[in-house]
Amino acid sequence: MDAGRREPDGSTTGALERLLADRPMTTARWGVDRIESMLVGLGRPDRTFDSLHIAGTNGKGSTATVAASILTAAGCRTGLYTSPHLIHVRERFHADGAPVPDELLDQCADQLLPLAEQTGATFFEATTALAFLCFAELELEWAVVETGLGGRLDATNVLQPIACGITQIAIDHTDFLGRTLGEIAAEKAGIMKRGVPTITPALSHDLRRIFEQQALLLSAPLFSLGRQAHVEQVTVSPDATSFRYRSALFDPGLSLRTPLIGSHQATNAALAVLMLEQAVEGLEADQVTTGVGAARLPGRWQRLDANGQEWILDIAHNPAGVEALLGTLRDLSPPLPWTFVVAILHDKPWREMVQEIASAADALILTAAPSAPADRRWDLDQVRDWASHAIPATLGGRSVEIEADLDQALGQAGELSDQGTVIVTGSAHTVGDVLTRLDDRISAE
């Protein structure tokens, strides 16, 4: 289920608005029949470029962004399709490191609209077909594509990739993917193709066995961090994550530096490099170094300054994301006190997430993201009732507030933070809504 978002005023532009205006955005309708029908009607634009296909729970967007950046550094004309977006739907579509031009998006949306109406395509199916059509019109050589949800029945699984990547597996979307890590991993493994190499992070024995069985069934080579490649000497600083990457191709290793912050980003970047080793003949060290160093992705430990106040925005939308965020906070220790502004979707394990965040917070403000679909917003009355006994009004001196109005919540955060740091998290909606409110006042670091 891809929680597609609109512009702040609920619109997009022109033909793109007409294409997406009435598409279901929060109802999961799995299967590839509808998108296959659209792509056939368009002349199979998805067959005009080579592709890398990436699934996983967390880290898909970061891994895809790094992979696309390396391909661009290698001189390949490259498209990048990610989701969800933070503010504008056009954030999902990139070519050669820049947004796909609005005029082309509108042109392709106009061409796609009759087929989308005929098939009853969902929001995500329509944007996926739109991405492939734009990439074909631009005559790109490569596309790096992340799944929306799962893998096996995801709309992106029409691709015939050169290599597949699997990022971290964690508990998320249990209503759709299963309630155990094994069930979730099996859905992600559904992107694997016969004879196509697949790259994974280091996995537990049980999870690795799932991918090994699928690889054996498909005669697909399987490569993993910790086996065919290694991440060493990870150092996290306020402006970069540095690490040593070592593999058979790059031995004794490459010193890499990415502006994506956090030790988990070293793993994501390494996955991208190992995937490209299997996909691109003649990959060179300077291409990898340049591409890893140029990759940027908003909403992932995004540091901003607004009138002298330090803000950190991170979409951490599940327990694994919260764990990564708090780990990076401990690594970097930005100025105290830490004031968290949090809005989580109700279908996430928000109780677990809030309790974990509260353990690190000096002040905690629970609020709502206005752009979140009404049927997915958490009920702040329910949150208040739960927090009153689960998290005392003061937890070791920490302040806990419930404020439904996001603007009011941000004002309170500014007052509570004093000379400290405001951390905004909980979902892509939360970060996107805050970015729109801070836009006129911030200067990105």
C-alpha cells in the first residue's frame, strides 16, 4: 500500500492532476495485471532500458539513490523511481540526478490517462507506469526502481532487471506482508528472477535460508554483505558517513564517504555498490567514490537551521527506523535538550515507537500530520488516553504534550528546545508537512 501524497493544496498540475486525482492511494490492490495492460498499451516502455530492482523494509530509497548516483557518475543516462514523496509527487521521478521535467510528466500523464481509466489503475500503478514511460521518452539507459510494498505482487515487479537488491528486513505492513520476518522476507524475495543476481545485507540464518532457497529454485546467483563484500571502519560525523568497502573487485578496499547520515547508511551504500558490481561491466573505483559521495535524499536525517534553531527531520516510520534514528542521535549527540515532534500513522505499532522515542526525549510533542490520509491518521484522543498511563506526564523530567495542531506543536517545540535540537519524525507525511512550514525560514546545511 503506497500512501501517495499530493501537493499541499491537494493538487498537482495539468494532465498529471487528472491522472492522479481520483486514484486510490491507501487501498492495497496487489497484482501486475493492470500495469501490464497499461504498459502493453504504451508499447512496453519498461523494456527500453536496463534496470535495478530493490525491495526491503527500510533503506530502499537510500540504496536506490546511491545506485543511481553511481550509474550517473559512470556516464550512464539513468532514471530513479522512488516512493513515497515528501511534498510533491514529482519527487518520485528523477533522470540523470535531476527531477524529470514537469512538461514531460504532463505529456506522459496525458498519454497514460485513457489506459489508467480503462484498467482502473491505482495511484501507485499509475505513477509506476508514468515513470517507465518518462524514462523511455528520455531514452535512458538504466532505471533504478524501488518497490512500493512487498515485492512479489508489487506493481514494479513487471521489470526484467539486470540485478535485484534486498535491503533490511523488519516487521512492517503486517496486514499485507505477514506477521513474521520469514513471511515478510518471502514476499520481498518475490522480486528475484531466473538467473538474475540478487544482493542482500548480512542476514540471520533463517532469513538467509529463505533467499538461498529462492535463489536455488531460480538458478540465481546470491551475493551478501559479510560474505562477498564487507563494510568496515564506519565513522559517522554531522555531515557524512565514512566507511571502508572491500570486495573481490575492490581489494584491498575503497574509502567511501556518503552525505547520508548514520551507520545504517554505510550498509545501504555498500549494498548499492555490490549490486552494481554484478550489473555493470568495468565498474571503476572513481565512479563508485564519486557516486556514493554525490547521493542525497531528503527526509533522512535532514539537518536544517531555522532562525538559529537546529532541526533534524527523519521519516522513521516503523520501529526499525526509530532504532536507526536514535542510534544516530547517540552517535552524533546534537545539542541538548532533544525535543521530539512525532506524528505516526495508526496502522503502525505506534505505542512501541512512542515508548522508544520517549526514552531518549527531553520533551515529547505528539501531534498530527495534516497530509496523512484521514483513514490512516492516528487518533490523538486514543493516544492521549494511552500516554496518560504508559508515559507519565513527566518521565524522568521529560515533558510530554498532545497537540493536534501541527503549527502549534512546532511553536511549542521551538520554545521547549531552547538552545537544543528539535527532531521531527514518525512518517513521510510528518516530515513533508513540517518541511512545507519551515520552507521560508530554513537554510539547509
